[in-house]
Amino acid sequence: MSAERSFHMTPDEFRRYGYAVVDWIADYYKRIESFPVLSRVEPGQIRAALPPQPPTYGEPFEAMLKDVEELILPGLTHWQSPNFFAFFPANASAPAILGELLSAGLGVQGMLWATSPACTELETHVLDWLVDMLALPDKFKSTGSGGGVIQDSASSASLCALLAARERATGYRTNAHGCDGRLVAYASSQTHSSIEKAVKIAGLGRENLRIIEVDEKYAMRPEALARQIAEDKRAGLVPCFVCATVGTTSSNALDPLPEIGQICQQEGVWLHVDAAMCGTAALCPEFRYIHNGLELADSYCFNPHKWMFTNFDCDCFYVADRATLINTLSVLPEYLRNKATESGAVIDYRDWQIPLGRRFRALKLWFVIRHYGVEGLRYHIRRHVELAHAFASWVEADDRFELAAPVPLNLVCFRHKGGDEANLKLMERLNRSGELYLTHTRLGERIVLRFCVGQTNTERRHVERAWSMIQSMADEW
Amino acid sequence: MSAERSFHMTPDEFRRYGYAVVDWIADYYKRIESFPVLSRVEPGQIRAALPPQPPTYGEPFEAMLKDVEELILPGLTHWQSPNFFAFFPANASAPAILGELLSAGLGVQGMLWATSPACTELETHVLDWLVDMLALPDKFKSTGSGGGVIQDSASSASLCALLAARERATGYRTNAHGCDGRLVAYASSQTHSSIEKAVKIAGLGRENLRIIEVDEKYAMRPEALARQIAEDKRAGLVPCFVCATVGTTSSNALDPLPEIGQICQQEGVWLHVDAAMCGTAALCPEFRYIHNGLELADSYCFNPHKWMFTNFDCDCFYVADRATLINTLSVLPEYLRNKATESGAVIDYRDWQIPLGRRFRALKLWFVIRHYGVEGLRYHIRRHVELAHAFASWVEADDRFELAAPVPLNLVCFRHKGGDEANLKLMERLNRSGELYLTHTRLGERIVLRFCVGQTNTERRHVERAWSMIQSMADEW
């Protein structure tokens, strides 16, 4: 059967169009600063430009690339722009993009060790590397009783941690008979919204998520946690899960792990540490203090897809006791049985996650670590932290503005002293300018602007220009 | 700051190495038939070849590609080999790979409409296209009260469906207060294992999943379902969710949707239809009968990453009533608030899935549909079905073998008449030869071999050679 007959691209056509896409991406990064960072399209505008019916016959690849340029590009918010300071970054890099390309080209499924041993073993290996790179507790290594796995996101990692905690607390009875309304989970008012989502998904119920108050630095108050756990126990409830955060979403607050961990150990409650954003900082010895107390945690995650130059999705999730996680999530139908699994000598990552299938995500992570080396990665983390601290010092030196929270790492929470409306108006003007993109949050009762430095290509000039725009727009009213 | 100083690849280096990866992939497909389909490495062999410590300093990209060739390649099971007949396919194609590359290069996050409007709108648009392409009920279109979304897998789609069903049945009380042990879900003995996993995750408990018996074609018996629902209601339980399958994993059995759907409507139970494997067949009018009765379903999914040439991950999940799904999964913290969301005029897909973040997966699906056109896709589906039917006829003509289940589409379940051990031994020999890869299941009490035709590049000669190997190996004892 000829390739022409089959409608498939030949390898040579793939080569030609592959080069064209690579060229397009290289050019995209060269001109990325020329686009408004936040897309300006109106709701429905992109759809209106697309044909209402799918094509009956195939189209030339050139037509698709042309439409990407003309129809899709205006509808993008440019997360890879060095002027992107919104949310947290989802920073990509060239070696990560090429790792994703290779993974797509190979098209292997890593659900079982047997379905592509290299997909599983490279993942285990690189996640063990990262334990050393971040100086995480050894118990998270696969060589002991624990181990790491790549999840799509910290949301999914937290859900897996909660499920394992739920089963540990009930001796796997919940898996068999369902929740009974007595399980309780704990997080602070600053914990990521994914914990509330996980508590709902896992059948605990939102009302059984206790929101623990925070201190003036927006970090969880351990004594309030201890008090609440004691109260719940007295009421006959079953505390099963605490989420502590290393770098909260709103303000990068650092929950006190040693105190929280001690409480969890005493009470026999699973401690999950969510370091989605800030974990990467521990590449640098001077920032490793953020993980003090982590040896008391049962599980941990951080996102190379946020701050370690590995394109989404890549969350690294670790457990100290992999048996509990596997027992929680494993289902073994006949059609997945195989000798390697039955030998017990291999990891089947399908039992470490919600979905069954999984692609070869370790490749991009491996490429990033090898391309930059540990020192190359540290260089960028330090640079981002320095730039954030410089920005914070400029805020402090301008008496129209004030810092709204401590700046431990790369996120600056600040506000114009003119009040909530003034800050929202300032943000909207800045974002509408197209020159940069930042977002807001609420700390205490007040609206606060967030300026996060973490995009791969952000340099000092971008941060300086952003501050100068903020200053001049603040003058305009 | 110079690129050299920053350790980043320059755009020109990206271009050079990008070409190199494209070339490597093109060559991989040219020589893919020369590799043993099922990897021959031993547990631990890949890890043993990797350095125990990560590199302190960056390495040249050439070193990574060399290691992919020498260390990784032997550890792959080649899902894209035309001699892959195992499990279900996870078939990729050139336009899908290039779409994934483009998505990685753009690196946008589609969690909110505002964070890249084109990412959301292209997805909605292409999923509406697919409703027409597969002649699915119009209620699944976004232009009415329903809509579609890309999930990573049918496992995640089923979990989302179950969660929405749980909340509909309890008026959102479960989200608030947790499961109470009274909710019941239903599936057949042939339903995919992900349903049992979902029932555990969602806090219903495995004991509250009723396994409904199947008929001689391995399809769910509607009268048994009706009986079980009535019995559970009499016991004061709350039936909330039925999963019917269009193409079961073991044997491609088709559950009778009209009868099951009628029962679900009468009883007010959510009907989810899992067509992960076979849904794609409905591209061809002659196969659309598989969806008869689908108008009675509340949700539906099928996987372009199985049989529609779109590399993993790409499951298309539809609901008839998007409000229930969104109300089930939505959590709105301040830091995600934005004007577009508040206008109500846009879709925020984070509320349609478990994780928060999401990448631009619609690109690859759009590329596949446009590259092949509807007719090009149909051509391949028909060819795969014809090849499977040819294989089935050869099995029937050889009196050492027998068919073990009907062959509605592209999966042939067959067995050597020599018994379970003979079949397992035959499978192991075939797989160890490296010439092809197939897997087994259990139907009734018997071990059965599964031969699934669905890999992108499988041609008649591959199927013929596989049968000839099966025949000659069966002669050897």
C-alpha cells in the first residue's frame, strides 16, 4: 500500500513539515515580545473564524500552519513571554520541548513496566536523582520503601495523597465500603483550591475540610491545627490528612513543617507537603531551609512544569511508603496481568496515579536536567529570586506602594495604597497594554497584585520595564 | 544577558537540534520493524546503564540523542510498530506528533478561557465537529446544554462522569458532606477496571459497585441490571450511575444501549457510555449502529488516542448537561477570578476535569482531522476492520483454533483448542520472537488470545505474517 493511497505522511514529508514546525517555534520565540502578553480576543471570536464543518478530504499541512499563524496566534496568552508575571509560571525550555517531541514520536504507553520498561525505569531514576538534587529526605527514594512518580499536576498528586491517607486511616475499609462522613482533612486558608477539590472528589465532603487559620505571614498556625484535630477526635471524627504548603499560591507563604509534622506524627495523620511552586528553589543549598521538617512528611510534590523549565505536564510526586499508595489505587484485571508484574521486581506506575495510560514524560525532564546540569538550573533560580527581590526593593522605595507579604523567593505581593479599586484598575490597564501580564489575589481583606518572576527567558530588563510601567500608570490618576 | 551565559539554547540551536530530533523520529519509523516489538530487557537493566548521579554541568544535546539510541531504545516496547496487536492500540500519526510539538513549543495553559482563549475555543469547536463526524446526539454539543472536553484518558472521563452522577443523585450534598455508604454504581463483568478504580476514588466503595452479568456475547443483560437496581432501591440504597460499554476491553462486546438507557431513564440513574476503543468506528456510517440508544446517555467518551491517530493523551468526553459537571467540580479562589469567567460567556475547562492545569491538546486533534479529512480517517477504520475480519476467517478455517467471541470490529478473540496453558505458551513464544506482540484475557473461565488491528501503519502483510507465525508456532508442539 503506498503512502499516497493511505493518506499518511511519508517519513520524508514528516521530516519536511517537522522542520517547518521547528522553524515556526524558533521564530515564535524570536518575536514573542512583539505580541500582547494577554490575548485581546473577545469570547467566541476564535470559533467564529473556524469553519463550521470538518473537512471531508485532507488538507495540505501548509494550510494548518497558516491558520496557526493567522487564527490561533491572536487567541493565545503568551505564557512563554518574558513579560509573563501572572499566576505562577509554566515555564518551558528548548530541551523540554524536544523531549516532548521525542515522547510523542515514540508514542509508547508506560502504564505497566512491561509496556515500555525504559519509560518506567528512566522515570524512577530521574525522580531518585531529584531527591538528591533537592536534598529531599532519602525515604522518598525508590531504593527504600518510598518512591517518586510523574503526575500531570499537583492537583492530581494531592488527590492521590489524600486517597492513600484515607485508606491508611481506615485500614482500606473506605475503598471497600465507601466514606462514612467521619474522615476529616486539614488545610490552611492559603492552601491551593485543589485540596478542596480533592476532598470533594474523594467523598469526604467539603464540610469535613477544616480551614486552619494563618499567622501574619500567611503561614498555617500549628497550635490551631493541633486544637482542631483534638476537637475533631473528641467529637468522634477521624482526622486523616493534613496539607502543608511550601510556597502558597497567593503569597508564597511557607507553612512551618517541623511543628505541623510533629503534630501529624503524634496524631497519626498523613502529612502531604505541596511545594508545587517553590520546591524547585531547593536546588540551591541556600534555599533548602524551605524544606526543614520535610522528613516528617508522608508525601511531597513539586512541579518542574512551574519553575524548572520542563513544559507542562510534569509534577513530581513522592511517597515515603509506596505500598500504601499502590494498595489504594491498584486494580488488576486479567488483561493487564504479565510475568514482570507478577515477579514483584518492577514498578507499574498505573497504580500510582488516577488514569491507567501514561506517556513518556521522563524524557523531557531528563533532557532538561542534562542540558542545564544542576549548576545551570541553580543559576536561573538564583537569578529569578534576585530579580524578585530587586522588584520588592523598588516597591518599598516608592511611597505610593507597599509590600503586602514577605518575599521569601520569587513572588512579590504588593499594592497601591489607593485601595482595592485602584489596584484592580491598575492591573487591568497594565494587562490591557499588552506589555506585561500580572494577576491579583486577596490577602486578609485586601486586593493585592502578584508579580511572579519565573519565566525561562525573563531578564532584568523585563522586570525593570514592568516596574517602570507600573510606576507610570500609577501616575495617571 | 547572552544565551551562552544563560545556558539556554539559542533559537538557532533549538532549530538545529529540533531538526535532529525530527530526523531521528523519521528514521525511527523507517526502521521500526527491525526492533523486537516487546522489549527484551530485564527488570533494572535500563537503570543500571544510567549514571547514579545527575550531571553537575550541562551536556551537549548530541550526548542525549546518543543515549536515546543506545540506552533507551532497547527498553522500549514499540507501540507504533505495525506488528503491535496487543491491548488496544495507542496509535499516533505524523500530524498528531507535529501538533504535540507545536503545543509544547507554545507552552500555554488552558485552565481558564482567559489564560489562552484559542486553547479553549479550538477544543470546544473540534469536539463539536466530532459530534457531527460520529453522528452523536446533538445534545452533546456545546451549542446546547451539553459539551465536550479533552481528558487525559477514559479513566479520568469515567471518574468525572461518576462524580457528576453522585452529585446529581444527592443534590450536591455529597460534595458538601461526603458519601454516606448508600450510593450504588453498576457495571458489567466486562466493564473496564477504571470503573472499579473510580468507584473507590469517589468514596462509594467497591462493595457498592454491582457487577451485572453478561450474555453469551459478553454484553450486559439489561434485565439483570433492572433487577439489581430494584433490589437496591428496596434496600434503601441510592442507585446513581451505570456504565455501559461500546466495545469492552476483553472482547469488544457492545452493551445494549437502548434497553440500558431506558432503565436508567425510568430509574433516574446517570448513564455513562464508555466507547474508548470503538467510538471511532462511528466515523463510518455502516458502523454507527454501535451507538444506537446513545441519545439516552448522560455522558459519553471515546479515545482518539486509541484508534484515531492522535497520540496519547486525547480522550473526548461529552456530557448532555454541562451545568451538573461544572457545579460538581468547580472551586473558585480569588486568584483565578477574572472578567471573562464572571461574564458567563466563556468555558473554563478546569471545571470539567480533575486537574487544574491543561495543555493545548486540541491542536493535535485538529491537525489529524484536517490532515486526513473525514474520508481519510474512514479509509483506515474500514481497512482495520477488514483486516480483523480476514484474520477471524483464517482462525475459523484452521481446526486447531477457534474464535472465542463475536468480532464486531477490529478485535479478534481466539484460542488454540489445546487449553489455557497451550495458549499462554503460544503467546509467550510469539512475543519472545520479537516479530509481533499480542496479549491475552479471560472470557468465561478460559484464557483467550486477543489480536487487535488498529496501529496506524498496520497493513495486510503484517496481519498475514502474524497469522502465519501463529500457525507455525502452533505446529511446534
